[in-house]
Amino acid sequence: MIFEWLIIGGGIHGVHIAARLIDEAGVKAENIRIVDPGKNLLERWKSCTETTGMGFLRSPSVHNLATEPMSLMALAESLDVPKSELFAPPYNRPSLQFFNEHCARVISRFNLDTLHVQGRAINAKMTCDYSQIELCSGEEIFAKNVVLAMGASEQPFWPKWANNGGDRVHHIFDPKFQGMPTKRESIAVVGGGISAGQVALRLQKQGNEVHLVSRHEIREHQFDSEPGWLGPRYMNGFSKEKDFNNRRKMITHARHRGSLPPDVNNSLQQAIICDQITRHECGISNLKLVADGICLEMNDGSTLQVERILLATGFATNRPGGEFVDQLIETASLPCSECGYPIVDETLCWHPGIYVSGPLAELELGPSSRNISGARRAAKRIVKVARSDALTF
């Protein structure tokens, strides 16, 4: 069987695009498949957010996985639950638990879990009419259209100095990370953004001795890029820029990397003032294993000894997709910018029948491409393509 649409990636982007294809483009569910290595859809999303101890999302309620932006608010109104338990100000940011419940309803409504093929794409062959995608299991899936919706969640960023820490150093977003300490310890959380702040607060509440180490001062921003990037205010200029190196510079400048929203920052500052979390604003040059833990050597000449290090240093900035995307680029001569990311058209088409979303689409969609809002913007364009294809039959 040749499917109409194959989505590679069962995270926020893949799930939302599948729902929109069914609900808006009229694609029959049986003509869609979603390939993802997780046992369930959204597995990496749930794992990463649970690890940080996230209480409320950074994104507003209109950024959700349903077709209708107000769907999450409508669900809240149907429940006999105080609004304060479901949302946090400003922008009615949903609690993680409520957001995940809403996601489960979207998946159930469109039976997306039945479309999930557990596996990892490792090879692709393309003809004029379809793509042949090989999975690690040996299974092959044929599809007229393929959406590459891989995120960066499988490539956590490791500082060079951290590679010699053995089993006392963990990255919170490593797929193999087994969870938080089960006994009270002295822990250095390394990172300056929202994940580092959330993890530090979670560990402090569990009674650990927590040190938060970052190279820069705390940066407070409500969102990880200005809302103007979601519309014409900033995107008009971005779209008019035809030099993709300049677009990359615009994206880098626009992102508030290593920043915290006000609610997380307020909680963190209160914990610091009360000596519940010790803050260290300094880079790390090296680490040494000692008898009862790890000694961090700081750039200012000071040292910090702890029992464990948790890295909350985000994700590597290189192009996601690994060897599969590398091979696809080579065999099909797909265009990329100097930064390695795809050069696509306005429909997010990289090659006839190959579309992108998430990080892979950011040279077209801008700095919000990776977010839930980026998933919604990508889906809108892909749905338009699917509708156009349907009219040709």
C-alpha cells in the first residue's frame, strides 16, 4: 500500500500535523502513518517535561494540538475545575497536566495512536511518484508525501568539560536519563534557562542541596522569542531576506536562549534569597573526580564540590535527523544553507513529496519554528498543500 502521508516524528509537530490533515484537509486516517521510536506518541515530550518538573507551559493556551486554537479553553469551560488550577497568568498558560490531557483527547478523537508505527527511519529511496522509507526493523513504508517532523530532543548539548564525569554527570534530556536522585544529595544544576531553573526548584523541594551554575546572569523573558515573530511584524522582513546566512543570524539574534519566564524566575529568586538554592554565575573549565563526588573548577579560580551534576544545557544546534537526513540530503541532492539546515519553499517543500516541520523548517518559519506555535504554522501550510492535491484527483 502507498500511503498519502507519512509523518516521521510522533512529537508535538507530528501529532498536530496528522490531526490537521484529517480534520482540515480531509485526508482519511487510514492513508496516514506516523513513525516514531517511542512506545507511544508524544513520549519524548512527556519524558522531558516531566523531568524538569514543569508546572505550567511557557506557551499560551491557544498554542495547542487541536485544529481550533480555542479548543483547550473550551475544554476548561466544560470541566468543573477552578480556572486557577488549569491556567497560570499571563496568557492563560495551561498546566502541564491539563495540556497533556487535552493532547490525549486530540489523539483519541482522530485515533492517531492506531496510525503510529513504532520504529526509526534509517533509509529513504525516492521515485517520481512516492518515497520508500526503510525502518530499523527492516519494514518498508511507501508514501506519496513525507513530513520530516523530527525535533532536537535526541541531541542534548554536552559541554566538553562534562565528558569525563562518568556516572556522576547526567544530562536531563538524555534519552537514557533514568530520573532524579532517589536520596538527598548535593547537586550542581548547570544551565541558565527555564529547564535549569525548573530542575533546581524541583530538587530543592525534594530536600537536596542545590547549586545552580550558569555562565551568565539570569535573563527574564516571557517567551523564548518575541510574539512579533508569529506574524507580519517581524516575519515580513525575515521573508524578504533572501540570504539564508542572514536569516540564520536573524534567528540567532531573536531567540532568548538561556532565559526564564517571570513566574519561574520569581520562584527561583525567592529560593536564592532564602538560601535554599546557591547561585554561581561563572563558567566551568574542568571537573575532577574525588573520593566522595566531583570537584568543579570554575573559570574564576574557585572550586565547587558536589555529589552529582545535572546538565540542563539544552540541545545541540546542529541539524536534527542524524544519519537518516544526512543520507537523504546526499542521495537527493537536497539544498541546504551553510548552517546545514534545509532551504525549502513557502509550502515547506524540500523536494517533491518531502516536507519539513520543527527545527528543519526554521529558515522558512523563523525563530518560533520549533515551538507549538511553529507546529501550528507548519501544519497550516502543509494542509494547504494537501487540499490542493485533493482537488487534482
